[in-house]
Amino acid sequence: MKFYRQCTLRHKHSVTVAWIEERGARLGCQVTLEDSEDPSLFWTVETVSRQRVSQTEAQEKARESVKFARAGSLGGLRGNK
């Protein structure tokens, strides 16, 4: 069974939060995001949550986050610093 952790990721000046497979959830690792606008971009892992969830749970949490962002949250899923 695969497990996932929520991570803060950075690419240049863009920051996003995503549930990524545990094997890549290590500070400083470079990962790609299959469902991003440009899946060839490498993102650097900046933070890793302690919470470990199954693939099904990670997918559910990601869907909840998208719904929250679309409802007008101030934070959203992406931001620039």
C-alpha cells in the first residue's frame, strides 16, 4: 500500500501544497506533479506533514482542498511569495 504526506512545494517564486507519495516526501527532494499545469516542472519539498494517509485518503483530502479553494478561501492551493 502506498502512503502520502502533505507537503509545501516551491518552484522559483511559486508555492503550492500537495499530497505526494511518501517516498518523495523528504525535505529538499525534487518532485513533479502529474496533475499540475506543467507536469514537467520540478518542485522542491520545503515542508512535510507528520500525518501519513493512504492513497484513497490523500485523493479525498485533495478534492476537499480544491472545493475549499473554489469556494473563495484566501489561501487557496497556490500562491506567490
